[in-house]
Amino acid sequence: MPNPFQQRASEYQRGEAEFLATLAPSLFRLTLHQYDDPEELLAKTVVLTAPPGTGKTTLARFFQFSTLTRLVEQAHRTNDRVYEDLADFAQERGFIRDDKVVVCGARISLERDYRELSQIGYSEHRAHELLLSLVGARAVRAWKQAFVDAGIAPEDVTVEPSEFGAARLDHLGGPAFEELVRRAAEVENVIYRLTATFIPPPEEGILQALGGPFLPLLAIGQFRIRGRAEPLRPLLMIDDAHWIDRDQRRVLADHLTLREISMARWLLQRVEALEPQQILLWNQTEAAPTDNNLQRARNIVDIRVAQATEDKRGAVRRQFRKAAAEVASRYMVQLQDLARDGVRSLAGLPEEAEPTRKQQDFSASVMDRAIREVALPNSQVEEIKQLVYSYVGKQDLDIRTIAPGMIAILLYRQAHRSPQTLLFADTEDESMIDPVRVEADADVAAGAKVQLFHGAGLPYLAGFDTVADLGTENVETFLRLIWPLVSLLETKAIRGDTTLTLTVKQQHEALQREGERIVKEWSFPHALTVRRIVKRLAEICLQRSMEKSAPLGGGANGIGIEQSAFARVLEHPKLVEALRFGIGYNAFILISGRRAKGKVWTVLELSGPVIAAYGLTTRRGGFVPTPFDVLREVVEGGQS
């Protein structure tokens, strides 16, 4: 069996039961959580846009008719909670009712043949007719395969027309599904031969060979199965829409939103399929598409995976942690060496490092230097120490390293907030001394950890939640980051080691190496420029994070550009392309409309692999205000 951590679930060449055993319904719920009404996703055209690795194709494969049919069988046949959870989710989304599949989902990919249709020299109108005909033909053949895989003979299927599709269905061959399949095969054969020839035939000849445009989506209303009372609602999932060109996507989207189409239809694509303003000015008025917005909202459901609005990001991160734990446990049970020793999750990994003597001495020296530099009254120093020791004890943090680091930060903060106190540092009259205005909390602890890592090598990237957060709501990224940890445990199990755990140092080093490897292996368009951008952003963030008072708590992992200034981005084509693909391939996340310091910002937040590679904080929210020209010069000035 392939290693599930190193190969996407949707690409396994295996049976449906094994595929289902790897799935986590919480991950699917994370994708569709905004849409409580399942009818909304079945009545309108759904456009699902996401970076690679977020589970688009896995979701489409799950909703295929043959997969859901097998799911119902497995749920009845076994007591495995995995299948019950998935069946519950499918029922929530309206695909299963009364233990029967009621939606006939089929998936086609636009990865091959389609784009060539715009390059064969025909008129634009004819090329678009061929595109829609090929989509229709392959959709019919996909439904046929779905029925066959589910054990239903095509001759037992009849087609009922949509509200406006009776005449068109008669033209396509009538209600017999077998006849529709035969016509679809003929159309696909004609168009495939057309894309494979050096000299295409005249337009009139190709139209005659097709017998006119083949547009079954306008005709099909529902499917009837012999011996089954309830009809099946068709769902066509068109995957990899980013492979076709911009005009083809527009024509296809216009076709899918026609009133005559009553079936469910989903378009799945990567982020680069969007217009630049829809990516970079997302959630702003400038990002509005050029078509009629009101009509678009009425006919299309736009789902942006891994691009949540500011107010929902915290909830999305918590949901992803749950989904990541579910995915990891499903995968780990398939690793026999770990399963034999009962290791089914990474929930118990230690999160606090055991420091070396040198690291303890360094932390103590940082605190001593802060005491000397700020020259606060002894009463304030002691009060701050007690605040920190009390917090560290409650949180079970290391009193030898984290506590001194936190004390140093708070001393610098107190000195900054009450500078007049320094005038009375030697007085014994406490009425002349300002009260302590600082608090020990998780942000200060995170800041101390980042500073101690860069100052003394004290590791801090550890624990399952940290790995999940580094995944940046991308399941493929999460699996890549967690696999080195699982591999280390697996090696221990093979060697018979009874202590099946990992130190914080082992975890941090493995995560940092994998983060560096992911960044180094980027091969998407403009990857060299994107690497320059993330390097410069990381330098800016690290410089801010290492300031003595840790003004951003855990530190920064992004930069903020005033939104009015960032709107100029569309004037710089090279920067636009670098940002498009950096966002599209999960190098960084763009957050519009962040309000802070009385201004509105556009924030570029670095992704998990970059954070791990450069030793930044995983805590969200900290950004460094940065002029737009700094970002522009990295690209146009060719800085390294």
C-alpha cells in the first residue's frame, strides 16, 4: 500500500473502500462550512477556488455516485465509525436520503484536449461550441462510468428532460440513456481526432460531422433507474478549470448559469484562474468582476478555500486543527509498525524543550542585561518577576529559560511605558514610582521563545497543534510537514525503542528542514521571484520580532501595506504575477481589510513552511507596517 502521507488520497490507484477509509469529514465540512443549506450548492453554479493540496479533487471524488454507493454499502456492512461519519456528512449535504444515494455525481477534468480547441484556427464562436460539446460528451460518458462502477447497467437508465429540455433531448436521441451515451462517444471521437490532426477540416465539415452542437446539460433533468422509485439528481463536477484559457472559462461559466440547466454543477479551479483584481483586491469594491454583480450573486456560489475573511480566520484555524488530527489518525493506522505499538496519533508529543546549560545561561544573561539597561526600581523588577513566575508555573513553561526571557521583555516594556519612573529609580518613596503596567501572557511567552531560538538555539516548534497551524489550512502542506515526525516515530518502532515520542529539538529540526525543502522545491511560475519576496518579508519580520520589548508579542509573520497604497499593485505587472502565483501556491496569504492603528491594511502573511524555515512565530496577527515600494523593489529591483 502506498504511504498515505506521501501521496494524495485522490490519486491512490485503489478501490473505493480504501479511499473512503482515509477521508476526514471534518475537512470537507471546513470547505463547505459557510453553506448550511445543501440546496444552495445543488441549485446554483458553484465555483470552488483553492490552492493545490486543499482537497478539491478529493472532495469531487467523494461526491461521485460510485463512491457514495460504496459508502452506503460499507456503512451497512461494518461498524466502522469512519464510514458512519462520512455517511452522516453526505446526508447533511443532501447526497444521501433514507440510506439511498439521491445525487448522481460525476467528475470530468479539463486538464487535456480542451485548451487546444481555441488554437486550431476556427472562429471564436465555433471553437467555443466545440468546447461545450466536448464538456457535454465527456460528462455523459462520466455518468455512464459512474453507473457501471455502481453496478447499474446503462440500459436500465432513462433520462427525464429538464423544464425546457424536452425538444433538445429528443434531438439528442430521446430518453434512452444508452442512445445518449452512443452520441456522446461519437462527438468525443470527432473532436479528439480534430485536436490530433495537423490540418483541421473546414468548419462546416466539423459541424456536419458533429450533427450540430452537443449540449446535453441543457436537456438532462434527472435520471431514472429501473426498479428504483426515486429519481437521481445529476451533478457534474468540472475539475481543473484553470487549465483552459480565460475566454473558455468565461464561456463555460456563462453556459453553466443558463436558466435551462437545472442539474447541479460545480466548477473547481486553482487560484490563478481568477482575475488579478479578484485575488489581490479580494473583498474590496475594486475586486468586483466586470459582469453584473447582482446577477452573479444570484446564479453563482463563490467558494474560496484557504482565503477566509478576517473575522473568521480564528475559527477556521481551530476547525483545521480538528480536521488535521482526524486525517493524521486515519493515515497512521495504515502504518503497521506504529499501529502494532498502538500509536494512532501525535497528540501527546512534548511541547516544551529541555534546555542545555548553555541555553539556561544565555537566558539568564538576557534577563540580567535587561535589569541593568532599564534600571527600574527593585520593587518593579520583583513585581514583574512574580508576574512571570506565576504565569510560567500555571502554564507549565520552563522556569530556567522561558521565564528569564519573558522577564526581560516585560522589563523593556515597562521602561518604555513609564519612562518617568527612571527619574526616581533610587528613591525609597513608592508613591513616586508608577505602577507596573505590563502583563505576562501567551504572547510574551511566544516572543521569548522566538528570541531564545535565534539567540541560543532553544527549539520551540513542537506539538501537534503547531504542526497543524504550520499547515496553513492546506492538508497537503500539513501532511508534508508531519510526515518527517511520523517517519522518526516509525523508525523508533522498527528498532524496538519503547519510548515512542520525540523531543522538542527533534520536532523543531524536522519541521525546519521540511519547511526549507518545501520552499526550495517550489517550481510554479515565478517561483524564483516569490522566493525573493518571502526571504525579504521574513527578514523584515525577524528584525521586528527580535526587538528587546517584543512589541508584537510572538513577533511578526507578515507585513502590512496600507490598503489605499496597495491598490497601486495593478500598475505593476511583474509584481501582480508574482503575488498571484505566490498566493495561488500557498507561499503567503493575502488578508484584506485588517484594521489596526486607525488604518486599514492589506496584510501578506507568510505560510507555514516559510515560518518554519525562517524561525518565526506561528501566532497570527503580528505584522510589520511596510511601504508599498519595499515590496515593489524586491520584484522590480531584483533584490536577492
